[in-house]
Amino acid sequence: MCNEFRLERPLGRGGMGVVYLAYDTSLDRHVALKFIADLRPQPTVQKYFENEARIVAQIQHPNVVQVFSTGEVEGHPYIVSEYITGSSLAELPLPIPWRQALGLGLGLARGLAAAHRRGVLHRDLKPSNAVLTESGEVKLLDFGLAEQLEQAPDGASSGGRVVAGTVAYMASELLEGAAATARSDIYALGLVLRELCTGVPPRPSRTATPEPPPSGRAPFIDPDFAALIDRCCAADARERFASAEALCEALERLTRIVAPVPLAAGNPYRGLEPFEAEHRALFFGRDADIHAVLDRLRYQPLVLVAGDSGVGKSSLCRAGVLPQVVAGVLEEGRETVTVTLWPGRRPLEALAAALAPRLGHKEEELVLLLKDKPSWLGRALREAYRSGRGLLLFIDQIEELITIAEPAQAEHFARILGELSLPTAGVRVLMAVRGDFLTRVCALPGLGEEAERALYLLRPLSPEGVREAIIGPARRRGVAFESEALIQVLMASMARGMGNLPLLQFALAELWERRDAARGCITQAALEQMGGVAGALSRHADGVLLRLRPAGRAAARGLLLRLVTAEGTRVERGEEDLLGSSEESARAALRALVEGRLLHMRTVGGEARWEIAHDSLIEGWGTLRDWLDGDIGHRVVRKRLEDASADWERLGGAREVLWGQRQLAEASLLDPSTLGLRERSFLAASRRVVVRQRWGRWVAALAVVLALAAVYAGLRLQTYREDTRFIATHQGLALEAFATGRGLARQAGDLREEALALFDGRGSPGPDPLQDSDEGKWARALALRDQAERDYARASRELERALERDRGNPETRELLAEVTYERILLAERFHQQREREERVQSLERMAEVSSEARRWWERFQAPAELELVTEPPGATVTIQRSIRGAEGERLERVPEAGTWGLTPLRGLRLPEGSYQLRITHPSSAPVELLVLLSHGAGEQLLVDLPASIPEGYVYVPPGCFLQGSADPEVLRVAMTSPPMHRVCLTQGYFIGRTEVTFGDWLMYLDSLPPGHSARQLLAQARFNDKGRAVVLRKTPGGGWSFSFHHSSQKVSTAAEGELFRYPTRTRRSTADWRRFPLTGISVRDLEDYFSWLDGTGRLPGARLCTALEWEYAARGVDGRSFPHGEVLLPDDANIDTTYGRIPLDYGPDMVGSHPNSTSPFGLVDTVGNAFELTRSVTPERGSISLRGGAWYYDVYSANMANHTAGDPTQSDLLTGVRVCARGGR
């Protein structure tokens, strides 16, 4: 006993003291007692000991060990302090993740700041003098060498200049005999942080040679954290933080910046798209500009943000200013709403559509008011928002008043803006304009002087802003850049020109997609693989075009030229204006350009509208620039044609504005693909008038002859007229139904795409949880599809009635074939196989007897065009076509492939169908590639051939496949499967040929120390609701034993080296249990196993497969129900019927026991045996998805489309795992 303390055991010993764990009998708690180690201490030691007790008792802080009291027993003083359970920082396995080091550094800095506030220097800060508690809190210990500071302005110590502390952690000025200061403590803390991040202790040198930067030894440390550590460790004390408080502030700011925040899934970089309000947490580098614009808006009713193209005007306003306005920063107590609009061709109508809901008027009424009384709007808004409420009207791309707006409307609009510039409390206007259009905008009537006063020039990002824009979004998602050098390379790309920000953003978006997800790192190798920043956009855009067929590329050229004005700026166009006809190549090109992020689509008033994604594409994409340069002579003619056709449409088709022969001659030089439907209709009407005028006199002469012929053929003409009327009537009804059906089919297709985006986790549902969810949108798409099919069917019936009068009528036959073709496309889009086959057979029968229908049949039969590029090039390709029949699937060799030569291969034409390609190259492992080709489509395959494939794994190259279910809706919903649709994976990967087995697991367990927790995961039986369990435990003899509990009373056991026996099975009754699939282990428990596979080199980058990776590898490309086809027989896999549902026969089989169900990529047991853990692509449906069925479940659970939601902590004897890793070179 020591007074009221009972000593239990020693905790540690230092140079000056020894510490015991003691029990405080008076307060019923454990404490730490520190005694002087020497039985006869020197006076100086006694002084240090007393000094520590006095000093630490003054510091009350969570990050400093707490001193309760002091005492003395038999002449030996002691200190009573709190007992901390944990480990010192010196005992941590180093290096630790930089985020953990950042948290520890903040705690240490806070503790140090608390000491400094009490005028205390630590003087011996090192890893062994800081403890990480079991609760995760860090505490400073051992103030035995602490020193009391005088309140001198420079913070210098008043103590003597005695060198005290641990030499390796002492600042250079201390080694030279200078007094200790707050900055010397900060130096020691910096060395501790550097050691935690790098795992390398500081050199015990008495020189002032600086330590190497932490980023050099820990390449994945955040660059700003590395810079902070470097500043702490500066050799010159004046360059360090002036105080621990200042260090705390820097660490706290960095912690806030780098803390991952809950953001929507997806790419945090916007590429060519502007930042919106929902991306405000990802918008970096413009804080000063945001504050400046907000300050202007507080005192000015009108603010005009002007800057170069690509400088970020729209993003500043949408993601920086508007969210702050909504949050109420303009005026306390005023609730402000924001309205955004683009002027477009008719700016008054755009303004009316934006403000009508706010003013309680119909759009048509508001347009009339704006035209007749320009001053009315200002008064109405000031009246509506005069107290308690506010409105900010944001007008983006106001240069459209110059480039595309009707001149009369543009002038009206400018006068209205001038009226809105009058001072008022509740109404503000914010505008954005390209700098090169500023003077022309200011020249508009009523806007000039106001625009000049409202001007805010947005300059290019500063270097600091560029750096924030680069690293900020990734840090928000918990991802770091590999090195400071990589950041400097990216920053340097901005120095080459003011318009390079969109190119940088695009490159960053591409880098994010290529990041090393396993390490949470964006790498230099990924940038080099892209070919750097400068060419990333052009290469990507050219790649989008290359994936189109020649007709699609020609259509894409026309679409892009239609979306650029004569002045070389972007213009937004609607579907009728852009597409006109339903030519499939143009629609395919439009889809590809949108999917490739080269075009943006938005919906205005229920109508889809498209524009080029960013002005930088016009300037920086070489292919488009070449097209525009080649079209420069035609753009002026096209602009005149657009204006003339707009007047013609506005005047109701008046003949007076049609063009004559000379103007038509100019227009004949224009490419028809670059003209909209209105322009083509205008030209056609003009040509008809010219032709009628030319042949008018001949018509008069012929009229006499025709009159005589009419008398002669009068009787026959009456019958002919009746038939013609009948046919025309039914053709008209058919055309009406066909047009309605086509419109509904288009709406159904658009809604289908929206629903599938939600199913794939690529979008956000709308406000209505029922209507706007994935299933809600899908149900609406199906309803529209059924309505479209009913109208198509009605059109077909009307045309068949017309054919009853005249079987040879070419117009009727052609229209019926076209309707049938559209019905085929509708069935294909929604994967209605039976309906598709019926329509195909119908079209084929028509083609046999009708030349008109034969054209549509040939269009349907058009071959697909295949392009295959490999890296490295020079590979040999053999190809087989998959043929499905009643007896199952068979492969037929395509003989033409023997003449193709070596890769790259282009322009290969093949009938639609499913194909299997085998690619071989002398320097690579053979690769199996599956591809599903559609009639008339183009497919570009880019295959990175791996140098080798790890043993036990297969390589699945990037490609597209059918995912989901085309089963009846009741069954699809029961399987929680998305509807069947095409999904593409852009990165090849390795995946286990079999599931992880117990034998694989034992290799891992045997590599671990005896007490490791993983060795105990299956040591105790965890029974499921059927009383079944698996047990794996170490035997006294040193081996392992496996037990399978058939029920709570019946168990079968086999030791290592023994065969496992099923007591009642007649087939596969004995098995090597080490080849059973590993089950009963959760995803969380598997993470260390994946790390072991990675660290030992067995599978670098090992990880859990995603649900899409698993489905592609297990199912192939053609949407089959099971790995080997559409039928699963009882012995094709281990499911509930395999052994007759006999209770004692249920259980796992050895992997590979059912070769009939081998997948197209060569995987075994993807169906039955054990459910397989995968990472879900839609977290709202569960982070884990169980796939493939199991030995206790039926054939429906084994369907490739079936999903069962799981949990990362869930472990079950029916659930196993297959391992994936990134593949390629």
C-alpha cells in the first residue's frame, strides 16, 4: 500500500521516473502513480519532478493527461494522474494513413496549445510521450522537462539554456544553445507527424540538415498536409507557425476541407458541364469572387458577370452565388428565391415561362404584357417582393440576345432589364455574358449605361484557385493525388491559356474515372495513359465519333454544325429543329454525342433541347474546328435561310417570303444534313413555287387535253374515285395513328432511359417518391409503350383495310412495312422477344411479295459494323457465332475471319447476333471476348491485352452486355432486378474462376499469428433458422477440422486430410471439404483477406467484385437466364432439387462439380452452391448484393438477374465470395 493507493503492477519506466498502476481505495478507481526512479534523487531531478506536478496540474484539457494530486511516502514524492488504457504513438505500426495522422496531429496541437496558453513548454515531445486511448483520443504525457514561460512578446523562454530533451526531436536552434520557445515545440510536433506518415524516425543528428519532405517517402499523403508538416519542421524557426494556436487553426481548416462529405455518387469533377447548386460542396477556387458578387448584389439591383469563354461564369453564379442567396446572405430576414433562364431565340417567351408561376399569370398573357408594356414587369415584381420575400433572376448566356434571339424580342428584353435595374429592396438581377460580346450587349437599347455600372469582370483563376479546383473535389470524396509533382503538371496546363479551365476540368473528370480505387489515389500513370491534359478532350471526342458507323459520323457532323451559330457560338435547338425526320442514323448519332458528354440535353416546357457541351469544344476539338472551317462559306447562307424560314413559319407559310431561283441556287450548296426540318420544308415549298411558275403555261395547254380525256373516262373515273377516297381515308387514319404511336414510342423511350439511369444509380429521383422513382418511371414507360403499340396496331389495321381495295397500292404497302418496322424497333427497345419475332416474320412475308416492303426488310437485315483495336496491336483473332437451338447453345466458326489479318481491324461487317472472339498475341495471354451485335449498329472494341493472368482467374475485357430481366413484371420485381438493358464496363478485370474455397482460406489463416481474430471467425457454430452451421477450428494436433451441422442434432466432421461424407447421399457423397466454397464470412471480415492477396502478390489489387462485374462474367452478353442458356436442370448446379430435397443431402459441393453450367467466360458455380457477395451499384437498394442462388434455394433464386440485398456485416453458411481485381497491362 502507498497511503490510500494499492500498487498493482509497473506500467513503465523512463529516464527520471517509474510509473505504476494503482487502485485508489478511497475513490474506487484505477490511477497511475509516478515515482522518482532513483532512491536518492539529485536535487535537480527532485526539482524537475515537482515542476511536472505543478505545471501539469494547471493544464486542464482533454488532450493532456490529468494530474489529480501529489503525495509522499517514506520520503519519496509521487504524482497521481489518470490511468489511460491505450498505446503510445511509438507502439503504432507505422506508417499510418495520413488522415489518421492528421487527426492525431490536431489533438496533439490542441493539447500543446492548452499548455502554451498556461505559459508551459513541453520540451520533450516525441511519439513515446503521447498516448492513443482506446476511445481514439490522443493525450500528451511526461511534462518532466516542461518549462514555465514568462509572458514575453516573442514567446521566448526565460529558463536557462540547458540542452534537455530527446536529441532526434530537438530543433536546430536548441542544439546550438538557444532557448526553447513555442516554435521549438512545434518543430518536435512536426517531426512526430512526419514519422507517423512515413514510418521513418528523424535522424539523431546535431546538424541543421533538413529532413526530406514527407511526400517523398509517403507518396499518397495529401499535399497540403505535407506542406503543413514541412512548415512545422522548417530549419529557420521564423518560417514555422508562430504559435500552437495558429497550428491548430491550420489543422482544423485542413480537417474541414479534406473531410469526406455525403455527396451524390458519381464523378465529383464536372468535366464540360457547369457546376450547379447541388454541386456547391465541390466548387472550389472562387471564394473571393463569390463574396465580391454577393457584396455587389446587396447594394446593386443589377450585376453583370463578364469574362472569357471557359473562365467559369456560369459555375460561379450557379454553384457559388445562387446557393448563398437562397441561404439568406443578401438580407437577413428576407426569404429569397432564385429563377434561372436562358434567352434563346425568343427571350420574351423564356422570361414569361420563368416568371409566370411567380406572378400568377399564364405564359401567353405574360408574353403579351411584356410586349405591350415593358415597364410593367418591374412594377409587378417590386410589388410582389417588397417585404419579407425576395427574388433573384439569373440570366445565363445573355449574349444569346445577340447571337440567336429575334432582334425585336431582344430589344424588348433589353428594355425590360433596364427597368429592372431601378433600385428596389426585394428584386435582384444577375447576368453572365461572354467578354467578346460585352460591347454589343451594352449597345442594346435601355441596357447600355446600366450594364456598364453593373459590370463585374471575372478574371482567370489564380494559381491558388487552380490548385483548390484540382484537389478540392477529390478530397471531398476521400481521394488524394499521388504527388505534388502531378498537381504541378495539372496546374501548368492552366498557364498555357485563359480558356484552358474546361479542358482541365474534363481531364480531371477522366482522371477520376481512371483513379486507383483500391488506394484512393489519382496517379501520374493515369494522366500519362490519357496522353496528358492538352489532348484529352480531342481524343475523347474523336473516340465518340469513331464508335459510330460512317452514316452516323456524317449525321453527327450535320448535328454539330447545326448547333453552332454563324458567329461561332453555341446555339440550343429542339428535336424538330435539330432532327426533323426520324432517320435512325441521326438519332443514333445524337444519343452517342449525349452519352459521350459532347452535347447537353435539357427539357424546356416538356420539350427536349440540345446544345454543345461547352464553347471549348468549338475552339479545342480539332475535328469540329476543321468541319467549321470547311463550312465557313455556308454558315452565312444557312443563317439567312434560318431567318427566312422562321419568318415563313411565323406568317403561316406566306408565299411572299419564299425564295426564288437565285437564292435556291445558293442554298443548293448546303449539306442537307446540316438543315432542320423547317429549313428543308421552306426550301421544298420554294422549289414547288418555282416549278409551278416555270410550267404554268404548259399546264394551261394540257388542261384542254385532260378535259377531253375526263369525258372519255368518266364512268371508270367514278369507281376509281371511290376506291381512291376509301384508300385515302384509311391511309389518313393510319397516318394519324402512326404519328401518335411514334410520338408515344419516343416518349416511352425517353422515360425508359430516365428509369434505367435511376436503376443504374446514374441519376436522382424527383420530388414524387412514387412517380419519380426508378420503378415509378419504368411503370409509366411501359404504359406509354403499350399505348404506342395500340396506335401502331390501329395503323396496321387501317392499312390492311386499304389493301383489301387495292393490293398493289405502293404507298399503302410501303407505309404498312414502315409501321411494322417501327413495331420491331419498339419491341427491341423493351426486349419483348416474342413480339419482336412476330413482327419480324410479318415483315419478312411482306418483303416476299412487295418491293416496297423489301426495302424495309433490307434495312432490318443490315449488317453490323465491327472495329477491333488491341493494345498491343498485331493480335490474331478467331471468331465464332453463338447459335441457340432446342438442344441448347452451339458455336459456329465464322470462316471470313481467317482473311481479316492482324489487329487493328476496321470495317468488319457481320450479321446481328452473339459472337465469341478469341484474341491471341505473342506477348499476351489469350483473351476471350464476347460481343452482341445489333442490325445496322456500329461497335468499337478497345481491348487491353494482359501480359499474364493470375492462376485460378480469368480476364474479362471491357465490353457491353445485357443486364437485368426481361421476364414478366411480376417475376422481375420479385427478383428485385432492373429491366433488361445494355450496360458497358470500360475497364477490364480479373475474376476468380471459382469461388474462394476453404483451402484458400486456410492458406491465409496459416500465415497469421496464432492469436489473430480471423482464426476464430468460424470456431463457434452460428446456427441459421434451419439449425444449420459450419465450423472451422484448429485441432490440438495442429491441423484444422471442418464440421457441417445438418441440423442442431446432426453434424458431420472431417479433419484436414480426411474426406467429408454426406450420410445419405447417393451421388457426390464424399468430398475434399477444402474445395467447398468458403461460407459464413462477412464482407467486413474479408477485407483483411483481400489485403493479404494483394500484399503477397497472389492477386494485386484484390477486392470484392461489383454486381455488374459478376453478372457480365457469369452471364455473358446476351441476357441469358443462366450461365449456359435458358434452362437449368437439377444436376446443372447445386440447388434445392439437385439431391431431391432430402434434408441430410443439402449442403455444398466441391467447386467445379457441375461443369454443365460453366459461364461463357469459363467461370464455374456462378449458379447454385453458394450465394456470392458482390458490391451493389445502387446503394439505396443495399450496399451488398447476393447473386447466383445456393444449395438450399430454388431455380428462381439462381436466375442470373436475381438480386438479394445483403449487408457488409452479414455472415451466413449459404453465402460465399469470388474475388476480383483490375486487369490489363
